[in-house]
Amino acid sequence: MQFLCKEYQDGNPRVRGLVTDTRIHLVPSLNPDGYELAHEAGSELGNWALGHWTEEGFDLFENFPDLASALWAAEERRLVPHQFPNHHIPIPEHYLSEDAAVAVETRAVMAWMDKNPFVLGANLQGGEKLVSFPFDTARPSPPTPAAAPRPLDYEDERPELQETPDHAVFRWLAISYASAHLTMAETFRGGCHTQDVTDAMGIVQGAKWHPRAGSMNDFSYLHTNCLELSIYLGCDKFPHESELQQEWENNKESLLTFMEQIHRGIKGVVTDQQGEPIANATIVVGGINHNVRTASGGDYWRILNPGEYRVSARAEGYNPSVKTCHVLYDIGATQCNFVLSRSNWKRIREIMAMNGNRPIRRVVPGRPMTPRERLRLRMRL
């Protein structure tokens, strides 16, 4: 926060461009209860788990709705996408009840995500030095037939990795941070506590490293437009004050580079033929089975790797529009606007609603209409 403000006032062109063209939200602490405990114990007496839970005993990193399992169950029943969406999956009703085991912080963050149309996010943690991306949830292996023999190295409850439709984009975002970090990509030194789990890249899919259901990353991806990653800044969970300057230098360039990735891909506005914005229109990118929605002003953003994409915009009551959008290697999202025309089905529904959703009476030739019938016919026409 201090760096962005100071460099902006000093005229740093990179920071000025970032602050001017990007809406940046910063949350100092997602778990103030845990931070207070860790601060009191300090670096010497603390451990990896100290401060991980809230005062009520909630692990915030596993307290969000498990929407991934719901999506996979719907896929197995072949309900996606006609009966079950592949994006903006609603929160289960039982999760929203007052007596649900949900932390106050979790509810606040979910409401915050619903209020703001975030596109890119990162939760910063410590105790490791890598970047983790979704899915964090491991997909259960299909049941083994009773008659099928089990191999000798069979492991019970062995999960399988399920990549997100945006796996390539997530890898790009993770690498953009890890490669700009001063030491994160130096995996020849090994991991912080064990061997390197990142395949010498400094990045790892969450389900491969530490599988868990109900993470904020998976929830953000399946419930909102936001691509969320977990960034582990360094091996020390609670470093000394004297070490903070070096930790800042290690991560400064990575933080700037990561935020700049928001301007990679496509962006635009979806309007009707009168120029009015269309909210909640669906943006479909060919080849990527995960859609996004427009915000209240009809605007949208979609992070994509360089390439050529067939993109369509769809909205209820409108005819879809399709165009080809090119994403370049340079930073700067490609403008892809859509103008949708109203469909006949929307007009038919409007006429039916005016008639109370009842069939329109047929006019019998030769029989004079009453004044009320003449007025109704005029309104319908």
C-alpha cells in the first residue's frame, strides 16, 4: 500500500498506469483473530499452525462451499450445462442458513465477491514458497467394480487430479508470479520443509500438493468471474521485522507483474441495439468450458492466453452474437464489444404477459367487438 501511494505521487509511470487503469482492492488480513495470536507468540514461539484458525475454530481456507464436487456430480449425470451451469454456480441453501458452520469472515468475503465483479485475485500466505492454483479439490476416483482385481499398489481413496477449463491460463498467471520472484523459481534448493513439489517451476496445482475441499480459490472460480490463486510468499510463517525488507524485495516485482496480468485477454461491453447495457449476459469462449457474465454496466473482462478465439455473447431474450477475437502477447486486453438484437421469443413472452399469460382469443369474423375487446386487441398489437 505504501509503495503504490508513494510511487504514484513520485510519478512512477508503471505504478501510475497500474493505479489509473486498474481497480485494486487490498485486504490486510483475512483472519485478524489468527494474526493476533501469531503476533503475540512471535516468530520464535510460533509454528506453522499457529494463527491458522479463527477464534471460533474455523479454517477459512476450507470453509467455503464445495462447488467443485457439485459440478462433477452434475457432469456425471449429464446435466451440464443445460440444467446445471458450468459457471456462477449458486451457493447451496443449507450453507446460507444462520445455523450453518460458516465463519463470519467467510460470509463477509462471499458477500464482498458478489458485490464486486472481480477478475483476478490472490490470497497471500506464508510457510511455503510457491504459487498454488485450482482446482484445490481432488475429484474422487470412480468406484472399482467388485469383480475387478485390485493392483498390488492400490491405494484406498486415491483421488485423481481434475484440471480446470482454464488450466493453461492459471499456469500462465502462476508462472508470471513465480518467475518474477527473486528466489521462488530456484527449486534446486528444495522446498521449505520437504522436497520440491513444483516440478522445478515454483508452481503447483492445489489438488496435487495439498488437496482440500471448500477452498476460496475453487469457490471464486466456480461462483464468480474471478481467477483466484494462493501465493505462498516465503518459508517463514511469521518473519522477524528485520527480515521484512528482504521479503518485500523478493516479492515486489512479482506483485506488480501479477496485477498487470489483469490486462491480458479480452474485454468489452454488451449492449442492445439502442445502446443500453445488458447485465448478466453470458460470454462464451470456444474451446473453454467455463463462461463469464457481464457486470451491471454490461461490461466484462476475460483473461486469456495469446491466440485466436471464437467468442459469443448470449442473453435471455436476445439473439446471440459471435465474433473472432485475437489476443496478443503484449499487455493490453483486446476490445471485443457485442450488440445483441431482441429475439421474437422475448416479444412473444411480453405479449403473453400483457394478456395474463392466457391464450389470445381469436376474433370471430362478422361479430362486432365490444369496446373492451377492441381496447385489448389494440394493446396487444
